[in-house]
Amino acid sequence: MEEWKAVVIPEFPTGNGKVDILIKYGGKLYGLELKSFKTERAYKEALHQTAVYGRRLGLKEMSLIFFIEAIDEENKKKFETEYIDRDEDGQITVKPIFVPVLS
């Protein structure tokens, strides 16, 4: 079995005051966009923004990590739904993940 070594590349500043993380592992590039959850409107904008960023990197999939004070199961189901963004060049899937942070 071949051992894979990961390379983690933080990107900052991103222009939105956040840090994005790129991970090269097993010959593949993975992208993580990190944000704080504020409003549903900002959530929808973040999905599209992440798709644009991932497409620019040549990815077919990105993870969008939202930090939030707390989230119940109903809202977790509602908001952790894959978002597919399509354009003339194809499509990219954004996978939102909510991470509750305890005070």
C-alpha cells in the first residue's frame, strides 16, 4: 500500500476576511471555504461564491464550512444540502457543513 502525504495550503487574506484551505492529498486537490453563519441570504451568497472559487481552482467539488453558535437537527438538514452550480463550463458541487462552536 502506497503512503500518501498531505500538503495543506492556507490562502489568506481571501478578501472576505477569512482563511480558505487547500489540501493536496493522494494526487488530488481539495478545497475548504470557511465562514461564519450570519443570515440565510449570506448563506446563499456563500454557496455561489464558493462555487465560483472552486471553479477557478479547477475543482468539481468544494466544502463550505460554516461556524455557528448552535444548530438544531431540523436546520442542519435544511442547510447541509448539497448545492450544484452550473454554467457553460460544467458544474461544481458545494457541500455545506455546519460546525457548532460552544461558548
